Amino acid sequence: MNPVMRDDVLLKERSFVSDSSSTMTLQGAVNRSISAVAICVIAAFISWQLSYNAAWIGPLMGVGVFGGLIVALVTIFKKSWAPITTPIYALFEGAALGAISNVFQAQYSGIVFQAVGLTFGVLFLMLTIYRTRLIRVTQRFRIAMTAAIGAIFLVYIVGFILSFFGMSIPLIHESGPIGIIFSLVVVGVASFSLLLNFDSIEKGASANLPKYMEWYCAFGLLVTLIWLYLEILNLLSKLQRR
């Protein structure tokens, strides 16, 4: 599960403010989520244009990734700052995504537009599945998703550590059957993580959480969408290398 959107994390922010204008609403969370995604997309487009100059690619990636990481940590530990930090996070991540996307586009023509289309397609598909209750977010589902996400990130951490020794986990980063299956599994897990985001937003809106949690929930959803987009981009690149 997205660690910033766990139920226990959200409900710690429970507020008993009687004034409804000071509490989180479902529509408010939706509006904030749309705003965060829009900021990220606009920043990514600007970064995309700038990164046609190769000299900009490294700085945009570096500032975007590390700036986004720092702001994400601040947001997680100071949730009340989310109305300020979430748009800043979206800007940083947009800068990184624009440069990364341009690098992939240079190698595989058309891949970015396919990845963007698939990402938003998955988002609306998962939203439809959630709203129609075709898949219910039960405690068992949450446990299974938490285990799956934990396993994936453990693999990534091991790979990151091995990279310092000039090694990598064999097969999963290659374009062979195992690498493609691994990417499909990761894309699937990231996709179903959106159901957890939707459920957490709905529960937060009904739990009388403070108003700033609308932005915090938008932050959590944006984290999942960025992960999903990057994994789809990685999967498509493997398919094109075959």
C-alpha cells in the first residue's frame, strides 16, 4: 500500500471541528487531486521542452528527483503543510518526469504518449472499478497489496545497493520473458494501489479530517500515479527492445 495513504496515518489527523468548512470533503479532495496532477503535467511539459537541450537533462532530473524526495518527506512528517508542499512536490516531480520522458522518447519514438495514455486510462478504469464496487477494498485486499508493494520495493532496494558494486539483479531489468513478466506484475500492483488511494480518500472525507488533508490525499494519489507512469514507461521500453 502507498505508505502515505495508510488508514492509520490518515486517521491520526482526525479532527472534531464542528465547522464543516474546516473539514475535508470528497469533492475537495478530488479538486485538489486534479490541481496537483495539472501542476505536475504542466511542469513536465515545460521540462520536456527544456530537455531538448541535452545540457538541461541532468539538472532537471537531479533537482526534480532530490527536490521531490525532500518535499515528500516534509509532507509525510508535516501533513498540515500539505497545501503548500503538495504543489511544490508536483512541480519537482514534473521537472524530473519531463526530462526522463524526453530521454525515453529519444530512444523509442511515441513511447511517452503511449505511456501517458495508458496511465490515465488505468486511472479511469480503476476509478470505475472502485465506484461500481467490482473489487471491494477489504482488509484482506489491503494486506495482500501491502505485501506485494513491500516485496517490490525490497527488490528495488536490493538492486540499488548492488548497483554500488557494479552488479544488478539478473533478468528482471532485461527485455526477456522474465523481465517483461516482472514489469507486468509491478504495473498491475501499481494499478490496484489506486483502489487503496480512492478508499482512503473516501474514508478520510467521512472521518471528519481537517481541511488540509484534502491536499495530503492529493499528494498520496500523485505519488501512486507517478509510480504507475514510470512503470508503464519501463514496460513499454522492454517491449520495444524485443
